[in-house]
Amino acid sequence: MTLLRNFTFDELKLGQIGEYQRQVTERDVILFAAASGDVNPLHLDAQYAARTEFGERIAHGMLGGAFVSAAIALVLPGPGTVYLEQNLRFKLPVRLGDQICVRLEVTELIPRRHYVKLDCKVTNQDQKTVIQGNATVIAPTEKQQLESPTLPDIGI
Amino acid sequence: MTLLRNFTFDELKLGQIGEYQRQVTERDVILFAAASGDVNPLHLDAQYAARTEFGERIAHGMLGGAFVSAAIALVLPGPGTVYLEQNLRFKLPVRLGDQICVRLEVTELIPRRHYVKLDCKVTNQDQKTVIQGNATVIAPTEKQQLESPTLPDIGI
């Protein structure tokens, strides 16, 4: 059982950091392809990918975007956050097996509407930045602490 | 069998449109949650979602972003495209069962590095804009026409 906790707008501070770590697996790539419909062979067909500039299958760039989104929804500010805007610059490919760290930093707090701006940086196990961007969200005003939902079993 | 075709940089024209349609299912939401790790109860727990401003479970905002990414990878410019940047503004929630249309439009062609800018608009079955944004990509220079990879069976 994992507990999800949020930070309300009043609890957030400029410079506050939140991190979300995840290893990218073939399973993630297949499930992302199924969820989005993005069956681009660069992500699914090893023979095709070998002939591209990447030399091997890589993850969908937007799977990295999904990790950023997960970091915001689960870690900073966490449950109750409303997502307004996300900018993503895809700087390097994310490869299967990569150990990814999403690092969020609060860069602006706008009290009038509880808007929060976050710097978003995704790095791999070599400390290379694979995605850089920024997000604008509405932070929650009510404190939440809740059990993380359990996903149904998924078999591939 | 579906054929994937791309547009090379030289084939693209200002104002060119590409569309990608998809119905959002509970399955998509579960698979996206599993792929990203984003188990925010707003998307997975009907009782929790009923108490939020949305009144019911909604799709992850970034699942809509994944549909935009799929449209670029599969339709315009299609296979061989390199994703550089994506900006997304989440304007309205995407609900389970929504019939979504991603509409891409070529707004800028930069010959020196084959950069293409695309306006991205995601609408639902009521013609309401749920996501608006823009993308920068490197268009392919080689024509491709290939069979769409088949995903393995996924059971939930």
C-alpha cells in the first residue's frame, strides 16, 4: 500500500523540489502504444529501429511526457492538482531499460488563482537531460492523504 | 493490415491538415496509468472522482497529449519524424467514452534543418476544444510506406 499525499497551495514554497523515478520497460512502451494508438515501428519493431539513426527501439517521446504528468499528479503538488499547461522539449531519446528521474521545481506561485509554475527536467541514469520543460497547474487547496488505487492485472 | 505512410519535408505544404480520431475507453485510461505509473484516483476511482469538481472519472490530461503525439507519428508527417517540442494547454477534461479528433495543421516550414511547426487542436464529439497546442518536429526526408506493427494481445 502506497500513500499519496499532496501539497496545498499554502504549503508550497519557491524552489521546492519533487522527484519521481521510474525504469522504462518494454511493457511500458507496449502499454503506451496500446493506450495512445501510437504503433510507430520505431518503438515496436526492432528490425525497423535498427535502420534508423537511433540504432535500436526507443520509447515514445511522449511516454517521458507521461512520466512528467505522473510526477505532478502524484508528487508535486499531488492529488487534487488541475493541469493547465505543459511544455516539453525532447532533447535525447529515452531507451528501454533507462532509469529515469523526473525533477520538478516550483518556480512561481500566483496566489490569486492558486497557479503554480514548475520547471520540469527528466534525466537518465547518465545524468543526461532527456526532456526539459515547464508546467502550469492549479494547486489543491484541500489537504489529501489517500491510499494509492490498485490497477487491475494486465497480461501481455 | 493498416498501411502507414509519411510526408517528406518536400511534400509538406503550409496549411496542410492531418487528422487522427479515437474513442477514449476505460481500457486506454488503465493502460496509460500502468505505462506512466500515474495512478491518480481521479482517473481510476469512481467514488473519489464523484467528489471532485469533475463529478466522474476523467482521462489523464496527458493521454490527450499522447493522442497528439500519435497523430504526428502516424499521420502528419508520419513515420521518420523526429519530435523536438510540444506545447499543450489542457482546456477541458476528456471523459471516458469521448470521441476525440486530433487536428494538425502545418504552420511553418523551415528548409534549412527540415523543421516543421504544427498547430495541434484536440476536440471532442461536441466540437469543444479540449487541448490546444503546437509542436516542432524534423520532417522525414525519405518516403516511407510500411505495414503497421501489430501489438501483442493485452488482457486486463
